[in-house]
Amino acid sequence: MENFDAENFNAENFNVEDFQIGEKKMHPFCDDFIQQIQDENKEKAFFYIMDKLKKGEVGVVELYSQILAPTLNQIIYRYEEQALRIWEEHVYTGIILTIMENCYPYVLKERDKDYKKKVNKSVMIICPSKEYHILGARMATDFFTIANFNATFVGNDTPQDVIVASIKKKDPDYIAISVTNPYHLVATKRTLERIHEEVDEPPKVILGGNAVHMNKVNKKNIKYDMILKTFDDIIELRKKILEGSEN
Ligand code: B12
């Protein structure tokens, strides 16, 4: 794909081979977990992971980054196979969302154990309009919570008016936008332009998600302050805020 450009977007430039598919090295629990979700065995997959969390054999950050995300991101298909694969994606996402909802007590436990000192910064996490891929944003929200930010997930497919209105009302310090499909960088760009036009003191803008990390995607026309990818990037931001070197 030649220089995907949010402004001069051409759908014909996109090839599935260009899509980044996440972590290369698989976690040792992945084989079992992938098999369970491919069998669509929600009960087995759920208790497999919950048991590992309960016994302390895996933590939330490791679970999200090295097991759940790569399990989904290893799915890669061509346009022609789409109809067959969408069903699987919905079923797998459902299983993973159930697991993530049940991770909340562990999220708070990890926050209180490792990052007790509050950051005193609020972050609103959204996906742009028409972006239905929700899991990256949900994981990022839990990562910010563990890092002891005041983090709120607003939604996937969030309309521009809703984003602008909630920023005016809630006045967050940061807005984090998770974009999976590069098509949605156009909506992201327009949303950020509107925020800068309509909000007196706009929040700092964090971009994340696979669309943002694709090598050939040109982001120069998008108004953002930083790109973050991993939990460690969020911890780096936390460190800078607590040291006073991030204004
Ligand atoms: C699940 C899935 C779906 C589900 C989503 C369900 C849901 N509610 O989320 C459904 C079935 C709805 C779906 C729909 C579609 N999908 Co889909 N989908 C996927 C799949 C299999 C997994 C994506 C995912 O959830 N990964 C897990 C998350 C957790 O990983 P992640 O996003 O990388 O997040 C990690 C990091 O990136 C980071 N992160 C993410 N965001 C942020 C933000 C910040 C601030 C930070 C710090 C970190 C961070 O944190 C996470 C943990 O490490 C991918 C496969 C792939 N290879 O990517 C295809 C994929 C993304 N989909 C694709 C396509 C084409 C579509 C559809 C267009 C298909 C169709 N015609 O319907 C639609 C588009 C819908 C839309 N308008 O958005 C393509 C995209 C290629 C392209 N052209 O862009 C892919 C790559 C599949 C393929 N063809 O190979 N999809």
C-alpha cells in the first residue's frame, strides 16, 4: 500500500498483507486458548483464563497483550472470504469480551499493587464513528486504569457530535482514540479538527490501534499529540506526568 493518506484516501490502495497482525511470538497459553475459541467453547475458554488469573499464573496486561489480542489478530483473510469469517469474529469477540468484563477486579488489584500513586489525569477513550472494533479501546481503557489514570471508555462507533459534546461536558485531560481499520482515519481526522474548532481548551490527543501503527499510513494531516501502542508506553507517560516533564 503506497502511503495511505487520511485526506487523499483511495480504497484500492489497501491490501490485507499490509495489515499489522500484532505480536509475533505467541504466549505458551495461546495454543490451548486458540483451540478453545476455535471450537467456540465459551465455557472452557472462560474458565481456562479465569483459573490462570486466580492462581496468579497470568496478569491482566500479559493476558490482554500476549494472549487475547494476538489470538484475534492472527486472523487474517482476503476480501473474498469475508462472509465466512465475520461469524467467527463475532463469536470470538463475544467470548473475549466476557473474559474482559470479568477481569475488572484483577485490573483494580494490579493498579493497587503496582501503581498505587494516582496520576490525577483523566482520559476519555473512544473509537471514531463507524469503527466497530472495540477490543483495542477496551484494553487500552483497562491499561490506563491499571496505570491509575481516571479512565472512561465512551464507546466504539462514537459519532462526532457525541465526542465533541462529551469533551465539553467532561473536560478530560487526554482523549485516546483507538483506530483499527485505516478507512476510519478519515473520520478520526475530521473528529479531531472539530474538537480543535469547537472546544476552547482541547484535551491532548493520543492515537492508538493497528491502523495507526501500519508502516505506510501517513498521519501527517491528523492533529495529534502522541501515539501510544503498549501498556509500557502508558507507564512511560505516567512517569513523565508524575515527574512533571509532561505538561
Ligand atoms: C474481531 C474483528 C472484527 C469484529 C469486531 C467486533 C468488536 N465488537 O470489536 C467485527 C466482526 C465486528 C469486525 C468487523 C469488520 N472487520 Co474486522 N476484524 C476483527 C479481528 C479478527 C480482530 C480485531 C481485534 O479485536 N483484535 C484484538 C485487539 C485487542 O487488538 P488491537 O486492536 O491490536 O489492540 C491491541 C493494541 O493495538 C493496543 N491498542 C489498541 N487500541 C489502542 C489505543 C491506545 C490509546 C493504546 C495505548 C493502545 C491500543 O491494545 C491492544 C492490546 O495490545 C481483525 C483481525 C486482525 N488481524 O486484526 C479483523 C480485521 C481488523 N477486520 C477487518 C475488516 C475488513 C472488517 C470489516 C470491514 C468486515 C465487513 N465487511 O464487515 C468490518 C468493519 C466493521 C467496522 N465498520 O469497523 C480487516 C481490516 C483490514 C482493513 N481493510 O482494514 C481485519 C484485519 C481482518 C482481515 N481482513 O484480515 N471485525
